[in-house]
Amino acid sequence: MQTHDIRSASVISFIVRIIVNGLALWVATEIVGGVNITSADSTSDRVLTLLVIALIFALVNAFIKPVVQFFTLPLFIVTLGLFTFIVNALMLWLTGWIAERLDIPFEVSDFFWAAVLGALVVSFVSWILNLLLPK
């Protein structure tokens, strides 16, 4: 495979990940109270907001999540992996915090209930969508 083909595949994979994250975040905003798009006047504004949030979420998961997982490895071992739910909630809450700082209309109202339930929904929907997508 040529270098150009590998780069193209990586870019397409990243774009697909953003779209999947956007759909999963949309489901979370519809199901979970406390995970909200705070002001979107039109459908196109809402979609654009979701895509920006999905990009932030993907970047947080790509760069910050591995560091958090490394430093909390003993907790993963002691809880037999259940601490993953807390780390995922932290990543969603952090995404909301970054969005607030960037003046993007997205909020995760509280860490525990909204972030944990939102992270569960996002994880489940992303998993289902990734099962349905071709490799």
C-alpha cells in the first residue's frame, strides 16, 4: 500500500469516527438529562455543534484519555475494568468543560449522573454503530 493510500485511509477513518461520535453524542443529548446542546436555533446549527463537539470529544479521547488510563491503571486492575466507566464519564465531562470555555453551546451539567449516564449511552451507541460499519 502506498503512503498516500495510508494517509487517505487514516483521514477517512478519522472523519468516520467524528461522525460516529456525533451520532452517539446526539443520542446522549436526547436520552440523558443533563447532557444538552444549550442553544441551537436550527437543525443545521445543531448538526454543526454536534460535529464540533464530536471533534473535541475525539481529541480528548485520543490525547488525554491514554494519560488518565495510565495513571489510574491500579484502579482498573482493582475494579476489574469497571473504572473505565468513570474515565469515560470524565472524558465526556471534560469535553463539556472545553466546549464551555470555547463558547460552544454544549453542557454536561454534573459529573456523576449526567456524565456517567451520558458516557454509557455514547459508548453503547458508538459500539453499535462501529459494529454496523464496514471495516
